[in-house]
Amino acid sequence: MIQIMARKTYSPEFRRQAVDLYRSTPGATLRGIAGDLGISRHTLQVWVQALDPDTTATTPTTSSGAAPGWSASGAPAPRRPGAAGAELAVLRARVAALETENATLATERDILRQAAKYFAGETRW
């Protein structure tokens, strides 16, 4: 039996956020980020290369293992002359990653609140 999968269309904003999340997550892999987002590894790789064709599909890190523009402790790295554009891109990627995490945490919190209300209503004696 052959299954035909529907082609999904993703918004440019989603694509940009996915690439930003990949770039801003230290130690992230294409497979890991793609799996979290529900897309294929190859799709994410194509998006990464399309948004910045000069980079390879490896995770950008410094020798300390931190993302560019960030120290291993998570604090911003000292500024270098002429690196304002790169720093801005890193900061935007970090903001996008934090906004995604914030939305996930808010959803989880709301689910737990609803579950607590449900179970509290069942225990009336």
C-alpha cells in the first residue's frame, strides 16, 4: 500500500524562526530541532542554507562551545569592532528562541491549570 503525503506549506516567519532556533541553540542538531518542530531534517537544512548559503549545516559555536556572541556562561561576549550586525542577528535569534520557549511554557502551564481544576472538581465529598 502506497501512502501519499500532503505537501505542507510553512510561512516565511516560521522558517526564519526555525533557522534562528537552530542557530541559537548550543549543541543543537538539525535532526533534533527538526524533530521538535515536526519537520524533516532535510527541510530544515534547506532553510538554513537558503537563509545563509555561506555557512555549512553545522551548528555555529565558538571554541568554548557557546553560540557566537555568547560566552559559555550565557552572558553576551565582549564586543568586537564591526561585529554589530552579527551581534544583532545573534540577539534576534536568542529572542526568537526565548519567545518560543515562553510560548511552550505558557501552554504547559495552562494545561496543568485545567487539569488541576478538573481533578479538584472530582474530589468533592
